[in-house]
Amino acid sequence: MASGVAVLALATPVVGTAQASHGNAIVAPANPVLSDGSYYSTDPAPLVLDDTLYILAGRDEAPVDVNDFIMNEWQLLATRDPASARWVHYPAIARPENVFAWAEPGRAYAGQMIRGGDGRIYFYAPVLEAKSDARDRFAIGVAVADDPRGPWRDAHPSGPIVSQKLPVPNTIQNIDPTVLVDDDGRVYLYWGTFGRLRGVELASDMITPKGSVISVESLDGFFEAPWFMKRKGVYYMLYAGNRAGPDSDCTPTLYHACIAYGTAPSPLGPWTYRGVILDPVSSTTSHAGAVEYKGQWYLAYHNADARGGGHFRRSVAIDRLEWDDSVTPARIRKLLPTRAPVPAPGPQRNVAPMGSAFASNMPVPVQYWIKSLNDGIVRANPLPPDMWGSWSRTTANPPRQWIEYRWDKPVTLNGSRIHFWSDHPTGSGEGVAPPARWRILYWADGRWKPVPRASAYGTIPGKFAETRFGPVTTRCIRAVFDASSANGRHAAVAVQEWEVLAPRATAIVRGSVRDAAAACDDPKTEHQ
């Protein structure tokens, strides 16, 4: 919803009566559920209790220019009907240091709640051990309560049930727990990140590891955020995948993730990769959980679409999840996220969004994303996929690079605005630096020509440098960069946004070039 979340009043309790005054009723007719920027929510873990659908979420609190996961507490969203747009928000239901005496404040990362065989609610939470000599102090604790809103108490006060020392010595980061209580009452826990997924059976007390810890290697591209569930006798594992590349079915860039899944015939595998169900979202991270509620399956996930949102200011969304039962095991259909309608942009001079971007270093190194060139977003503290860049881990930076826009129909242009990013100053021969010089060319009469009467080509990073020139009509325009250099070595170049300007404002319709070869020469051919 474009206007954000409407706060109605204090909610009547959704389940029970404890802590009812902590809940606020909201109307959320479109994704994300909390969209006005007053609260950010992340890492959703859905849970059905009786007639209520809950979503456990972390809370992002990072300032807009801080690239870090500032997460101090967990919160809940609850509804009796997702289609009604009516939710109850329960903020601050738990903080690590208030639940676990052995944990330090902060880093309230992705956890999961589940109902145990005794009817109580168990909360599996990754937190930092306050006193540990482990190389990585993340550990998984278990809390218990009679109500998902708490109050919570440590179900294992002696410490975590998983760490780099428990239940067996390990070297992984122990976060992102996901739990399943199977139909026969047996309990299974999975967790892991950075490509390492582990699983173990738990005893009926929901706490004690039972049997051997397994390592899952067969889920292609597994990165983090496992979600374990069962449907019609088949076990499913959703996860954030990060198999990056220009032809990947998951993501073109290292920093972003898709949601993929695999299946298994038994709780501890073997696991078989089945495909992607959610393409990369607007935040670099992706984290999802699925649940059946009143006969319909739903996928909860997060994105950066709330007001003021970003990679470290994420918000929970939810959509219907559909199945294809014509195959065995049943296939999860790919989800197309829904969101609030976005008003069409008004007329503007910048016609870059109407074109398609190309670059001399295609396929672009996987840490960058060429679509960032004309997405209309400039960040105060961008991550690599928020820009195009030419830096590579494996090859020396070349002396010259270029970027280019192509349009289906000729456009008339008389200006350009470009926003450079750098981590080294002008004159450097390493890292990313502003170019020593650059220029703009346009395609006409079968060749590249300099734009006429060009004004100064600025190179100061962190702000737009505007260049004006005499009008040209073309289907292709190119910015050519001569790299900064020193001692025989060259720095790379990076651009957050490149605007190209028409003489007069026009209505903007995003498009793609259907016949790139006819627009100008091969995009891999370098011209000076």
C-alpha cells in the first residue's frame, strides 16, 4: 500500500490474554506487512496455532547509511485471515540477553517457534555467547513459553544446545535454526550458513541432540536460511541460494540470493535439489518460511520495499504458495511477489530507464549488477551489486572500459549525469578510483562519434557529474573511461547510476532492446 500501514488501535488478543496491551492492530492491504518505515521486520518464520497465523520476525534498526545487521529484538505479526489485510503487531517480544543469561545483547538473528509435544511453544534462537573462547561465538539457544508472545524462559539454562563446541566440535557459524516435529512426534533440527548445512534429531524434550549430526552437501547453491517442512509425506527444505553467474537460475550476483528448495524421503535425507521458487528480492539477503493455514499454503519472506527500506532495513511480506501435484514429489510453483501499486513516474528528462545497459566487461563480475546503472537508486553507502564496476578478483584491471545504453527506437539526447563510486583516490593504480578522463560517444552512420560541444566531464565520486552537449539522435550512447593508473597498473571504475538526458521531459516506460545487434555494433567490441 502506497500510504503505508494504518494503525487502528490496541488489538484484542489474538491468542489468550497475556500481554494483549503490547499488540497494535494494523491494516496492511499490500506487501510488505509493515510498510511505513516505523518498524522494519526481517527473517520471517511463520507458525500456525489453532486459528491464528503468526510470523516471528527480527527487527532491523540500522541507520540508513550503516551497512550492518543492527538487530536487538524479535517481534510478532499475527492474523486470522491474511486476505483480510488485518494484522496485529507485537513488538519487542524478546531480547537475547533477557531470555538467555549466557547471551550478550544484540544480534537477534533468524529464529523459529514451534509447538512441542507438551503443547508449549519452543523458540530456537541464534545468539552470541557472552563468554566463549570459540572462534565464532554464535550459538543456538532454546526458550519456552505458553504463548508465542511470551514471557519466555530459557529451556536449557546451562547454555546453548548448538555451538562450535556442541553437540560436536565444528568450525561453522551456528545460526538460522529450523525445526520440525514430525507426525510420529520425533523432532529434527537443521541450521547453518555460508554454504554449510547441518542437521540432527532432538529428543522428545525438544532440547537434547540425539544421534549423529549430518552434513548436507547435495542442495545446490545452499548459502543460508534453511526452512524445514513436510507435505503429504515428503520432506521439503527451502533455503537462500547463492549460486551466482550470468546464466544461473538463482542469481546473477554474489550478494543477492534466491529461494531454492530440495526434497527428501526421510527427515535426515538424502536431499535432492528441485529448483528456485523465489527470484532475488530488493534486499541482498533473502529469507523465507512456508506454512499451511486453513488449507492454503503461504510463503513469508522479506524485501527492502518499505518506506526508507534497504539491505539492512528489511520488511516481511507474505504471498500464497502454490503446488503442482501432477508430479512426484509435488513441485512448488515459482512465486511472483505482490506489492503495493507504485505510481507511474511523471515525465522526466532521464531516458536511461527506457533503455538496456551493456558494458565492455560482460558478463559483468558477479559482485556487481549491471541493472543498477539505470534503476534510479543512489545509496549513501552502496554494496557492490548497487553499481556496475570493472574490478575483478582474477584479472588485472584494463586501461579502458565502457558502459552503454541501447533503445528500441531512436532518442534525442543533450546531456548526461553520472555518479561514480570509489574506494581509492584519483591517480591510484589499484582498487576502484575515478577515471583519469572519460567521454561520451553516440552511434551514427555505422560508427561511434564524440557528442558535439561537450562540457566538462567531472570525475568527483559520491555525487552526480553533469555533462551537457549538442543534441544527438541515436539508438546507442556510450561512456568510455580511461582508467586511473600508477606504476604501470590501472584502477577499476565503478558507477552507481548513469542518467542520459533528453532536451524535454517525456513519459518513461521501462523496456528492453529486442534487437540489440541492430541498434549498434556488437556490445563486446571496444571503440575509442
